[in-house]
Amino acid sequence: MFGKYMNPTYDADKEERRGRLIKVMFGGLFLCGSYLWFGGPFATQVFQAWVATSLFYGDNFYVLRCVDIQDARVWKAILTTLPFHCTYLAALFWLDHTLPKIMPKAVVFMPIIAIGFACESLVTSKLLNRYLPRAA
């Protein structure tokens, strides 16, 4: 209408949920910055865990599937993905400990978190599709 092309796969509800997830990410960034400012121990690991966890669970459960948290299937899916996610975080923290001069830099760990998020989402997508359908 009015000469503007619209993508047929565009979903306004999904984009609104993605916008809310971005706001939550910025809120968490503020909290992690406050934690660092007040001298909290392991501030880099707290930030890494926040970004990796909110990206994975926010995108896969809230944005793509728009789940009701009270549904038993949601908790079954969360509990099923939790060991894999914890292993991923443990590997990330191990890298922090093993490479203390390289890994705590955001230029290094943010691409690693992005790649980890993509791999984790791809690996668990079939499992999540078994428990939870994608939002329409």
C-alpha cells in the first residue's frame, strides 16, 4: 500500500518482543556496569554470563516462541537446555582463567559470545522445536 514494499515474512509482534529483549539487555548492561563500578568480584564473568544467558533464553524462548512461563513444557525445555548452557558458560569462564590477558577484553569475548550463541541456538533448536512450537 502506498508504494512501500513490505517483507511478507515480517512479524510485528516478534519485532516488538525483540525490542523488549534489547531493553532488558541494556538494563542488564547498566546493572553489570554498576556491579563493576562498586568493585564487585568477577565483574567480567558476571557480564559474560548475563549477555550469554539473556541472549540465548531471551531469543529462543521469548522472541521466537513467545512462551507462557507457567506451561510445564517450557520448564521441561529449560531444564533440558540448562546443562548444555552451563557447560558453555563453564568453557567461557575457563578461557577467562586460562587466557587472563586476552579473554577479559570485550573485543575478544563479545565475538566469542556471539558465535557461542549461534552454535548453542542451532544445536538446541531441534530440541526446543520438539517441546515448543515457534510463535505464529
